Amino acid sequence: MSTQTISVSAPTVELTGRISFGQTVSHSFALAGRGFMKFMKSPIQLVDVILTPVISLLMFVYLFGKAMSQGDPDAYLQMVVPGVMVMAVFQASIGIGSALAADASTGIFDRFRSMPIARSAPLIGAVLADIVRYVACLVTLVVLALIMGYRFETNVVAAAGALALLIGFALAFSWMSVFLGMLIKNPTSVQGLMTILILPLTFASNVFMTKETMAGWLQAFSDVNPVSLVADAVRGLLNGGPVAHGLTGSLIWMAGVVAVFFPLAMRAYRKSAG
């Protein structure tokens, strides 16, 4: 009796080529929605971005405001509120890198790599989902500032533009945090390194004081400091005054940071797959 061997060829997978830009956008927003739902299910994750700016604003107005206001606390409140907004969203941008560093140890990125989605979508989606944190931070600050006596001196369109600039600034600089999160994969180290970067930029700016009160060399640094430039633009949009210089400088910084740190973050993410 003869036996017949039947060979079965292994199934082949047809490659569909590169994922298009439209598909990348779609995948990124889908994952951003996933991140948004995580915040909605666990609002406790927003506690830090709510309490930190509240404490900062109260401290600088009521503890240091009298010494720094030069006898006009109302004028100081008008000056410092936009500055604290910049500082608050800048600090909030640290969270995304720490969160991604923590996720790297759970294997979630290996799962994403096995899915037919754009390689950049998990990182872009995570960054977009963090908009919830920035909005929560800014809404809290605005409500508290109004209670303390702060008043908008422009119109709704200008105020909306200021909030959009603040969120865009946080999104752009969050790519620095994302890069460190993918490179180091240690949440504590990411937070520490980003704090080392943020504190000098914040305190060597015009967030809490006018540049005229600074030393000459510090004034020169403040003029090109991205925190000062964003603060100038936001003050102009909320309180009235010049906007063009601060806005132009802010947009140049934001574009430059994204151009440098987005590809670095993606490279670190791809290398972690090996």
C-alpha cells in the first residue's frame, strides 16, 4: 500500500506597502481616544496638573506678590497669571514621558508593533491624549485667577488664541519628554531630567518678574528664552499689548523642538523594538 505525501505550503502575507499619512492620522486619533478614555475612567491622574498650578499661583501672589508688585498687587496679578499658565503647562508636559517610560515595561508597545498601524501612532496618540491634562490645568487656573481678581482685557477670540498657543507649546515641548521616556525607560529619571531643564528656563524668564529687574546677561537670555516669548505672547493676547514678537519667537521654538525631538523619539522607539 503506497502512501501519498501531501505538502501544504505555509500561508503568505501580502505586504500592503507604506501606511499613508491619512492612515497615520486616523490611527493616532484612535489611540488618542483610548488615552482620553483612560483619563475619564481615572480622573485621579489629573490631580497633579490641577493642584500644582493652584499652589504656584497662590504662593507667588500671596507670599511673594507684595515684594515683587512694587506697591501695585493688582497689576502684579495681571502680569503673573499668564506667566503661571505658561509654567503650568510646561511642567505638565513632563507627565507624558514618565507615563510612556512606565508603559515600556508593560509590553504594551510590543502589542502595538504587532498591529497593522503606523509606527508613530502610539507616540502621537499618547501626546494628543495629554491635551486633556493641559485643558484641565488651564481651566483650573483661569477659574482661580478670576476668583482672585484677574480680568481678561481683550476679547474671546484673543483669549482662545492664547489658550491654543499654550496647548501648542506644551504639545511641542512634550516631545522632549517623550524622547527621554523612550530612551531611558525610567519614569523617575525622566521626571528628574525634565525638571532640571524646566526650572532654569522658567525662573530665568519673565514669568514672575519683568526683565528690567534682572541682571544684564540674564535679560539677554530672557529675550530668547522660549518661556519668556510664550509669556509675552499670552500676556498680549489676554491683557492687551504687543503680540507679534512673542508669537513669532514662540512658533519658531515650537517648530524647532518638534523638528529635532520628534524624529529622535521615533528613533528611540524603533530601537527599543530590537
